[in-house]
Amino acid sequence: MSDGPKFDPSFSLFSSQAHKMTEITERDPLLIRGLIFEEFGRVQAEMATNPKLWRSVTSRVHKRLSEVMGEDYVDYPEFEFWFSRFLQGNLDLDYDRRSDPKARSFTDLPLDVFNKISENLEIEDRMRLRNVCKDVRAQVDNWDLKVDEIWYNFPDEWRVRQTAISYSVFIFEQNNIPYCFHPKPVYFLMSLLKLPKIQVEKLTIHEEDEYWEKLIEELDESNRKLHVKKVQFPYPHRKSKIDLHFMIPEVIEEIKMNLLNPKRKELNEIIDSEQCQAAKMVHIESHTEFSGFPLKDLYNCPRFTLKLGRDPAIFMRANFLKKLMKKSKVQKCDLYARRKIMKYFNEPEAMVPNFPSLRRYQIPGTNDFYELEYREEFVSLERKQQ
């Protein structure tokens, strides 16, 4: 073995000498190794003092080298190999690696074993693992991640709940937020929502602020939508309008929203969205009186519940149900109303013997019929087949 290269303390990655070497080293592996050795010499004493830190030191130096010489200058496994050799006292830069056994990496694990790992990782562990390298990130991003609930009010007040653990921020109190996100914990939430295979059982949004707008913009740019089963907008005094387009229509089952004096155009955009049309049920609540609500927009909503202001407006509610049946587009509607509403549905042909709260109306030109039934606080209208 040769005596190896000599460490030149005057050499620095940030010197003009380093920049002049860039083109040369791109063509000469020996000079690349020499440059690695120069950097090794600068941290050799640090690693000798605390040998357990050699990997973190190596990673830090590689990052610094990449910033100066370029990301593709030398990959980390190659860089770590030479750092490890130098640390062991092997200073021969002419060493031929082709005779070495093929190095195995974390990504060489059988796919089923690698996927099994995901079952034992918490969310923050996944986030750390995907930052190891591009290959690992591709594997991790292919794992399904199921989240029970995400609740968002504003950047300093939100919660993520999984079966065994929850992550939350409430004003100045943080719960299970990874240390690296402490200065800006909302970035943890937004990074989580950007994971390609995340599946959210329930999403609650009080306000779609600048962070949500940025998230939606990035989802749109990558042609992605969120996998959400249930979404609700419980706060009627929100400043932003309700936006559903960033959720997968085929997945969404339930939409809940509390509206404050909704305008017809606003409600029409919501009802006509793919998400509302595909949802199994859309729940609408508002303190707006029945006479002031844009009811016509609901004629095209296949499945919904409607709970409006306290004014009885029994005749108007009955008339609304009759128009729904005439339009024949609604599949199911639950309308909060008093029992007296049934007096407007007393046609003899609609009565069902022995069921005083039940009515049936044939839909012209079809074999279907509408079944109307009063159930405690609401009347239910549902399209059925003979």
C-alpha cells in the first residue's frame, strides 16, 4: 500500500482553486478521491474524538461538497466508501473497487419485506425515511398511509389523528410534532397531505387559508387529488368559499357544510361539482330562512339533507318536495320539517294502507316511484324501484 495522499490544509472547497478543479475532477476519479481526502482531513480530529458520529459527519461534509461542486458530482454511497476507508487508515487512492462484492443497500430488500416495514412506522418515521434518498423516497411514497382524521382551523390550530397516535398544534402547544418542524409545524401537516398515497377518512376544514391555497395549487400542478372519504366545512363565517375540486370524486362519500346566506352562484358551483354529484350524501345546514335560500340549485343535487332556519314555512317546504319529485333528478332527500307537512301529501292514490306517515308517488314514464315518509324531525324522500 502506498503512503497515500498528503492533506493540504490550505485547500478549501470554497477557494478559487476548488472551482478551477471542477472541470478536471469531472474527468479524473483520482482527483475526486483526492478532494474527498482533503475534506476528510478537515474533520478527521472530530471523528476521532467521537467515532459514533462518523456517519453524520460524513453526511454533512457530502452535503457541503454537493452544494459547491453540484448534486451529481459524487453520490453519497461512493463518498461514504472513501471516507470509511480513510477512517480505517487505508489511504490508497488507486484502490480498485471492481473486485469488491456488490454492495447491498436498504432498497435491495425484497419488496414484501420493505413494505412490511411500513406497518410499524409512525407518520414522522415515514417522513424521515423518505428523505434518505430518491430510491427510498419512491418506495415510501408507494405505501398507503391511512389517517383517521385531519382537522384544520388555522396554522396554529390543527390535528392529525391516526389509530395509535395523534399530532396536533394548539396555539403554542405542540403534540408529537417532529423537532425539525417546531419552528413552523404547519409545514408538517402540508408535507403529510402531499404524500401521494395518503388516505384520509375524515377531513374537517374551518378555513381554506394561504397554506391550503398553496397546497391545492401544488396538487393541481402535479395533477393529483386527495383521497378523502368524508369532508366537512362546519364554520359558517368563513372568509374563503368552499372548494371541493382537489378531492377524488369517486372516493368521497359524505360532504357536510354550514353555509351563511349562500348566494345562488356559490351554491350552484358546489352542487355542480363532480364531488357533490358523486357523494353518497351531501349535508347542508344554514341559519338562512327557507324563503331566502337558493332552493332551485338543489334540484340537480342527487342526494342531500337540508336543515334551514327555524321558520316553519311548512307550505314552502312541501312545495319544494313536490318540485323535487317533478324534476325527477333527486335520488334521496332528507328535509327537516314539522309533522304538519304531511297534510300537503294526502292524495288518495299516494296513501299506503296501515302506514299513515308513508306516501308513494309514481314517476311518469318509468317503473320507479318516490317514497315519502315522515321520521321524527324530518321528512325523507327517496327514489325506489317497483
